[in-house]
Amino acid sequence: MAPIWVLPQYFGVIQTYGARRVVALSSTSLFVKANSSDHGEQHIARRLAGGERALRVWAEARGVEWVILRPTLIYGCGRDKNLTEIVRFVRRWSFFPLLGQAEGLRQPVHAEDVAAACVSALTAPGAANRTYNLSGGEALPYREMVRRVFATVGKVPHLVTIPRWMFQMGVALAHLLPRYKHWTVEMAERMNRDMVFDHADAARDLGFSPRPFVLSPEDLPV
């Protein structure tokens, strides 16, 4: 369950315990961030690719089966670092800034559905030495995803569309606050890009059947 790029540090332990199959979580960010204009995001994509490659090489050299799962936007249980950031922003400021129309499609996937796929991947006969996308059961525009956050926290949606130059200024100011130091303009630009991934292979081999995006009170941070 750790970031896949730290997995090589534990190959020795895994081998000692005689693992026959290793299931590891990567991310669809491998594709989304590979050509990002932000160097930090490019670095994340390279680390994901390097972790996947290291697992495949190590496992195949030792006859160990591997399964790599690539979730999309994970949310749930109030502990994720995706939707919870939007929730905290909405709770504090009662509005949310959007770049342009923010109609890029998203497929949020619940943490419990990801966990179920991990358990299934441990024993599913057809999953050996394969990679799978784990996307949510619903594709919805970024704007609508944020609207549902407002509804769940009990606030009237206030979505403020602002131009790119203003977003750049806002991100620069946000970096003064530790919670928002990781925000980038590139993140905002992706609001208008579709990030949709097919999970048909996971449905076939792992019985993966993700729920639609329904943010419940239990999914909110305390």
C-alpha cells in the first residue's frame, strides 16, 4: 500500500517471507503527469514508472507473480489527499475557484473499492503479471464533482470562474500557507481536461465493480 517507488527497499523482506505474488498500487498519474508543464509532477510520473519497472524486473527474475493497480482519483474515509483538500477549502472559504469551464471529466474511485480490488488481485488466476486501471463507476465534469462536495458539506455552491493569470497569482499566494504548497497552475489547467480510464479489464479479472461518485458524511475529514 506504500508508494510504489519505495517498494524496492522491501524486496529483501518480501523474498525472505516467500511471497508468491505481489500486488502494488501505482496511479494513473503515470500517464496524466508525464507531460505536465510542472517539473515536480513530471518527477512523480518518472518515480511511478521507475517503481513499476523495478517490481516487474525483480519479480520476473525470481519467479514471483506481480499485479500493478493504477487507481484514478481516490477518495473516501476522510483520509485521502484529493477530495478532502477541496472539502477543507470549501468549509473554510465557502467558495471554490475554477479555471475556465472546468468541464474535464473525472472518475473518482472510493478507497473501499480500491481495497477490494487489491484483495481480489492477490488470488485472481487471470491477474498474474498484469496491470489494471481502477477508475470510479461514474465519469462526471470537474465542476459537478465540486458541486457535490458543497452539497455534502451543506453549503450553497459558489463556483468562481477566474482567468489563468489570476489563478497564477492565487497559487503564488497559496504557497505561503503550508497546506497549499503543493498547488500548481497545472493542476488547475487539468480541470478542463478529460482524465478517463477504462477499467473493463479489472472488472473482468478482478470482479471490480466501483460505485458512482457519492460523497457521504463518513468520507469527509473531521
